[in-house]
Amino acid sequence: MYPVFLALLLSFLAGISTTLGAIIAFFIRKPSEWILGFTLGFSAGVMLNVSFVELLLKSMDLTGFLYANFAFLTGMLIILVIDVLIPHEYIAEKANDPKLMRTGLLTATGIAIHNFPEGFVTFAGALYSIEVGFLLAMAVAIHNIPEGLSVSIPILYATGNRRKALWYSFLSGIFEPIGAVIGAAFLLPFLTDFLLGCVLAFVAGIMVYISFDELLPSAREYGKGHTVAMGVIFGMTVMMSSLALLR
């Protein structure tokens, strides 16, 4: 049970990093665009590298080419449907308008629902390898920080209540470990090599979609020059180095 507990713990820590975004919002008006672009690019680099180099290849070893790619595309399609049905803004604008309370609540709801599959991503990665799970948790945590900002800023400026802004950011992030717990409850009793292979490809599809549809566009919006590319390359380098040490 120790690997399962550690996988759930990593998912929990990644999820509540939205609270860190709320804390940052209390002290700065706007995060550094250079840092935001670089870190979002870093998260994308980690997710893309582990998806294509590790998870998808391992899935093909366990299930075969056809099943692995089917599970990969299924993961992308499911997160696409969630994104279409329940869109969310990544970074909210600051304004002194009471209507921002509704904006913050809607953003928190959208992020909470999006965090369900992300929690499963971290859990499944950690279940496959604690080292991979740790790096995935770090990548998810980095991209959860601006999500925490997007929840807390409108609520903070609508109410002036820091505690309320912090609380709603925390609630939006806590759905990530909830997703991991639900995934564990349904997955562990039936876990076989074939099912694990399908799950790994499914998770890879989710991460590739998040990288291309959310992380990289947001990184390009805030990054300057080649900042985003530097972040992606650095993220991939960290991921490749860590995987090389495991072999």
C-alpha cells in the first residue's frame, strides 16, 4: 500500500498548489511574465516528454500498438469534451467590480472539474514509477499556480476577503486528489498489465492535450522571445535526465 499512499500524496500536493497561486496574488499585482512563460513551458516540456518517451512506449509494450494508440486518442478526446462543455479562463484580469465574484466562482468550478483527470494523471504516473510521479506532480503543481491566481484574484478584488479567496483556490485544487482517489478505487481492484498499459496511454493523451491546448498557448501569451522554448527544452531535459537515471 505504500506506493499507493505515496501516489495519492503526490496528487494531493500537486492539487493544493492552487493555494500557492492564491498566496502569490496577495503580495503581487501580476506575476512576472518571463517567469510565467518559462514555467508553463517547463511544465509542457515535462508532460510531453514523459507522454511520448515513457508512457506511450511502455503502453505499447504492454498492450500492443493498436490498443495503446486507441487509449491515447481516447484520453485526448475525453479531456477535449470536458474542455468544450466546461471551459475555464486560465488567467483572470483584475478589476474592481463586484461581478468578479461570479467570475471567480465559475473559474473555480471549471478548474475543479479539469483537475479531476489531472489528479488521475499524477496518481497513475506515480503508480507506474514514483520518480515519474514526482516529476509529473511537479509539472502539474507549476501549472496549478496560475490557476490559483485565476481563482483568487477576482474573488479578492470583489470581496476584499483574503481568507475567502484562499479558501476557494484551495477547493478548486482539492478536486485533484479526489480524482486520484476515485481513479484508485476503480483501478486497483482490476489492475493487470494490459489495463495498466491502457491507463498509461490514456494518461499520456490527457497530458498531451493539456500541453498543446492550455499550457503552451498560455505560455506564449505571457512569455517573451524564446522564453517558452527555453522552458520546454529545460523541462524535457529534466525529464530525460531523470528517466536516464532510472535505467
